[in-house]
Amino acid sequence: MVRDLQAKPTIAGVILILLGFVASIYGSRTYLRDVPRTVTDTFHVGQDVRDDSYWSHPYHFEPSTVVVGNITVSDAATGQSSSINFFVLDRTNFESWRQRQPGVQYLVKMLQAQSSFNFSFTTPRNDTYHFVFDNYYSTARKNISLGVRYEYVKISREPYTDHTAAYGGVVLAVVGTTVLAYGLLKKPEIRWA
């Protein structure tokens, strides 16, 4: 009967240590999870636009991209500040605009914008967007400088290891060690019948 009282905490401690050891080794699991990352980039282009003509710079953007830009316009012959019609259109509306069809929807529309100006918009979907510089109303060639900064969130799938069960196994092993030590160091209790 004395041996039974010491054996129970000792056996329980050994079992907890073994379970904790197994959980700490095999408890971690790895899986793929979506990780959002903010991507920021810029581009800068320049072009001369002839009189009675236009220039379009296409650029592909992801959905919900925040686009901020600045434009400088000058007369190509004199270098003096000048004006231009400026539009931002998605691919479908750009084709409609080129064919002079009605119902064109603009993301940005600025008529005879002067010398230096800023613009911003957010893209509604994944598409190619056209920065259009319309010089049809003018008889002077224009020099255009376009600078754009854009930012969007890219979701990438990356491996992630969850160690929760492994940490639980370490805790279980520590508890098992304590119970085992108690069982081994406990002085037997003698009961008189």
C-alpha cells in the first residue's frame, strides 16, 4: 500500500513528460496564410504633344491603387508655362474617347489645366489606365512632364508555422517533471489500520 501511494504521482509525472515531449516535437504545424504588404512605386515620363493632337501614356494598376501625380506643361517653342486638357481613363473609356463616342466616364478630367498641377484617384479594378494629354484645342506644341506615385496592398501567401501546441507540450513536460519530482521525493505516508 505504501508503494502505491508513491507510484501514482511518479507514473503520472512520467506520462505527462512523455506527452509533453511528443507534443513539443510534433505539435508545430505549418500552413500558408495571406499576408498583406503595401507596395509603393513611382514613374516619371515626359513627351512633346503636337498641336491638334494628343498623347496617351498607358499604365497597368492593381485594384484599389491610390494614384497621386503632378504634371508640368510648357510651350515647347518658348519654354513658357502653358495649358493642356488632361484625362485619366480606363481602357474601355479610352477607346470610347478616341472614337468620340458619348458617355465617356473619366477618373480625372481637367480642361485647360495650367502650367503645373496635381491630381489623384483610386483605381476601381485591375486594368490599364491611360493618362491622356489632349492638345486638340491649341496651335502650339506642348512639352509635358508627368510624375506619378502609386500605392496598393498586395496579398501574398507565405508559409507560417504555428508553435502553440509545441509550447503547450513544453508546459506539460514541466508540469510532468514537477509531478515526477513530487512522486520521487515524497515521503511515504504510513496508515495504521
